[in-house]
Amino acid sequence: MYAFLLSTAVIFVAELGDKSQLMAMTFATRFKIWHVLVGITAATALVHLASVGLGAAVGTALPTTAISVLAGVAFLGFAAWTLRGDELSEDEASKASRTTVNAVFAVAAAFFLAELGDKTMLATITLATDQNWFGVWLGSTLGMVAADALAIVVGAMLGKHLPERVIRYGAAAAFAVFGVILILSAVL
């Protein structure tokens, strides 16, 4: 249960202000919300299943202290990455709005490709190195889908008046706190 709750919270925060949230908003303007959510959920479940598999394999190969220090450093890196921010380019937004074939498949394919190597994938790998893989998988999937669902709802209600800077700083601070806690728990 701890792995589930931790990864839900970490991935939810990691997803705030991420490019995939912008993609979710864009897709929601073109397709039915349920189609977008199903596509996001399918893609996220697949990417995060691969992520936890990789994280679990790395976790059994490295000593616990090294994992905690590396995870802490990774989370500090995620904080810096979050401060840098993500933007949906005009080309990406145009592709998202032109896709009409099969909404669920289009959303799932776009999210799958967008999440490969993204900070949420790397955070999921990091969490799975020393937490229960199944809890991390379920929690990270739920956290990402919840954050993207929130983006769809908030985007629909507020349009372009999202406080991106506040969201970005809050997410970066949360990553930095998680990183420092992981490093301190390893060395103390």
C-alpha cells in the first residue's frame, strides 16, 4: 500500500505542468473526454509496466544505499527538469487536432511515444528500484491519469488561464523535497 500511495503522489506531482497534460487538453478539445482518458490510461499502463520492470531489475542488482542516493539525485534532477518546463509545440498541437481515425488509438499512441524517456517514466523506474513493483505500477498509472484528467477538466473550465508557473514551481519543490529525503535517509 505504501508503494501505491507514494507513487500515486509522486507521479501526480511529476505530471503537473508536463507536456502530456497539454496534450490531454488538446485531445480533449477534439475528442470525447472518455476516449482521451481511455487512451491515456492504456498508454500509461504499458509505459509504466515496462518502467517498473526495469526499476525492479535495477533494484535487485544494486545495494539499497546506492539506490537511495541515486534515486535522491534523480529526484533533484526531476526538480530541475520541472523548473525548466515543457511546452507543446505548434506542430505537436496541430498533429493532435488533426487526428480523426480512431480517437482512443490516436491518444494512446501519442501518449505512449510522448512518455518514453519522460520524467514520469524515469520517476516510475526510480520508485520501482526499492518499492513493490505492482504498487508502483498501479500508483504511477493512477497518479498520471488523475493529473491528466485534472488538466482536461481544469483546461475545459479555465481555458488558457492556467497558472503554469505556480504549478511548475510547486512540482519542482515537491521533487526536491523527495530527493533530499531519499538522500538523507540513505546517508544517515
